[in-house]
Amino acid sequence: MNPEQDDQRYRINVSVQSEFLPSQSDEENNRWAFAYHVTLRNDGSQPAKLLTRHWVITDSEEHTQEVHGEGVVGEQPHLEPGQEYQYTSGAVLETRVGTMHGSYQMLAEDGTCFDAEIPPFRLAPPYTVH
């Protein structure tokens, strides 16, 4: 673990809400579509820019897909202390239920690179028990 991870200057909090998209899903063909709404909040004292993302997507059969890329939804947002950034993206699973988690790689204004952890969240249609 990077020693800067515990430093209060570098603190990006991430929260996610998932949403099942029945109009884009096709149960007969094992296509389950979800949107996820992400909020990043800079609770540190250093301005920081989101450089890249790393997602781990796991379905209920334990099939895992990893996604790496620059920015989010075509942007690399810069967050001042206290500022929030929100975006929506999506994922398609071959099973009814799954999970996602990951991290954003951030660059603070002082040149320090650090990770903002994305806590695990569930992808599932409403009222699904698994």
C-alpha cells in the first residue's frame, strides 16, 4: 500500500447506485443490462485529476471481466477540495446478478499519484434474491 493512501490530503470518496434496465435486457438471451450512477467527492485538501479507471465485473457464475481505460465517459475530471463529480455508465451481464468494484487512479496537484477505491456494489433486478 502506498503511504500516501492514508494521507488526509489525498481522499476521494466514491459512492455508486446501480439500476436495472429492463428495456435493454433480454432474459431469453441472457442479457441483463444495468446503469450505475457514480459520485466522486474530493474530501482531501489537494486538488486531484482522475487519470484512469480499473473495474472488476463478476457475474453470479464467477466469470470475471476487468476493464482498464482512461478517464470516465470520455472525461478526466479535475476535482477541487470539497467538489463532487457525477456520471452514469452501464454494464451488461450474462447472468441476472453480479457485482462490480475497482479503483480510479488519481493525480494530485502536488504530483502525488494515488488510488480512489470503488467499493463493491451489486447489479441485480429489483426483488432478486441471490
